[in-house]
Amino acid sequence: MRNLFIFSALILGRPLVSAQSTPAGKLETVAEFGKHQCIGLAVAQPTAASPARIFVTFPKNPDNYDYGLAEIRNGQRHPYPNAEWNQWDSLNPQNRFMNVQALFVDQTNALWVLDPSNPSGQKAIPTGIKLLKINLKTNQVEKIYRFEDLPRDRLGLNDVQIDTRRQKAYLSAPGRAAIVVLDLVSGKSRLVLESDKATKADPNFVLRIDDKEVRDKQGVPFSSNVNGIALTHDFKYLYFRPITQTKLFRITVDDLTNPNVSPADLSSRVETVGETGVSHGMIADKKGNVYLTDSPDKAIRYFTPDRQLKMLVQDNRLLWPDSFGIGADGYLYVTTAQIQRTKRYNDGQDKVDYPFRLFRVKLPN
């Protein structure tokens, strides 16, 4: 029977979950945001001067938008690092948030903010594309990287991870089906694994949620090249994958950052970790577990260092679970973006289950 189960799961493109991975997690609501769609997430570690801090990004949508980055205090949103950065101004894209996407807190407890500058329904504003480093002690922007050495209008940057050991940033670039390696010292960047089989979406894969294909008004199915990425805490591996396919990949960071490795050789060093089903965001914890969101099954799974795929929690409220943050309190935090319920994928009808919510669930023992 087990062999039959594995065969059926592979045929259906479903992830393999072992019998001992019974969901034990309980989903808890942390904050509600009304009609403000939540996307990116980061949880800063506590210091002697301040408790744990939660940061959430909100995309620049035509409706229900006031600012792009907020700190969540007592369940309420507060523009961060200040109101000025959150004052949307297309005439000053270099110094305003245009469409904040991803967040990351590095091992020095600095907050990194990725702004792909691609407001909903509009082309990217090249001069607004930026990666910011914010000092959480002073709440001041310390550094801005602008990717001027890359074709900024066709990047479509999505996620970011920071390697404090090598002083590098790794970013997913769905627009180019590539990974960006940014040198934080020189500011120079390069594209790697561009249009690789591990970074490109499966053109024949159609995402289905609640027995409905996720397609726009023109019938075009939702599709995304390399999207979520996760850097292990020992800085050894970078995990990555497109959304619209079912495999998880990884590569050693030594290989990824070696400019002397040819594109073909680098591609050959990409490892297929296993079948994990559909996933959007991901994050690694200190134990080496890699957490994966799953919108079709409304779940969060995690891939262990010994290559077991386990279920952390499954809950009908996990409507397009998107981004993760890990707190020192032993909880995994997650935003729910409900992208499949927005007007774009429902013939102009708004089917979102308001309010948008931020959840948390206990990490596995």
C-alpha cells in the first residue's frame, strides 16, 4: 500500500508526508489588518533595550493602501521607519516605498527591506528598485542598494536572504528566472542560474485551489518562476523553487558565490531535494528545518535535515500563506495574502475573506 501511495502522490504532484507527521500545531491569530493585504514578514529578535518586534509589508494596490511597511505593536500597524518613507510618491521613487515586498532580519538583528518598485497593475519603476538596510536600534536607514548594474525593468525581485558571514545578499528574480548575488561591500551584483530548469516555472502546471484553477480574466493561469528562498543558519545552503511546480532545490552557497564556476557547471551543482508540492514562501530555522507554505492544502510543512517532509499545521484559515518570520518565543509567524481570492483571479469579483490576518504556530520540538 505504501508504494501505491507514493506512486499516486507523485502522479498527482502532491507532497509526500510521512505517517508520523500528524499535524500537532495550533494556529493562533496575532493581528488583523482589515482590507490591507499583508505580504512580507520579519520578526526581529529581542534585545536588552526592546522586546521582539514584528514587521509586515503591504503591496501598493489601487484600493485600501496607506503605507507599505509597518511595525505591528499591540496588534496595530505603525508606518516604519517613519511616515515619510511610506508617503507614496512616483516622482521620488528613490526615497519612498513604491511596492515593498520582502523583509529579512539578519544575524546582527538588522532589518532588510526589498522594494521591487512594481505597483499592482503597473510596470516596475526602475529607479525605485532598492534594498534597504535599517538599523533597528536607531530606526534609521543605513544603506541602500539600487541594482544599477542589472536590467532593473525586467528583474521582478521577490525575496531576499542576507549572508552576514560572506557579506552577500541573495535575491530571487522571477522576472529573469534567476537568482541575484549582491556583494554588500562593493554593491556589485550578478545574475546566476538564469532560465535554469530549477528557477523556471513549469509551463504546463496550472495552480488549483479549492477545485478552481487560478486564472485571470484573460484565462492566463497564475505562474511564477523562482520565488521563495531560504538560507540555512550555517550559511551552507540556499534553498529555492518556483511556485508553479512541485520540487524543492538547493545549492551550496560556496558554489553560488564562486564567480569562477561556469553557468553550465553551476547548473549541474543544483540539487533536487525532493517533491514538496506547491509552495510560496519559505524560511529555515536554527535546526536546519526548511518551512514551506502550501496554498492548495492550506498548510505549512517543513523539510527536515534528514529529508523528511512533515506537516506543521493545516487550517482552513491559511488562505495563500505567504511569508514567514521566526521569533525567539518559539513561534513561526506567517502572513496570509489570499491572492487566489482577489479580483484579478475571480473575474473582477472580490472574494477575499476579510480581514487579512497574521498568524503564528509553535515550532516543532
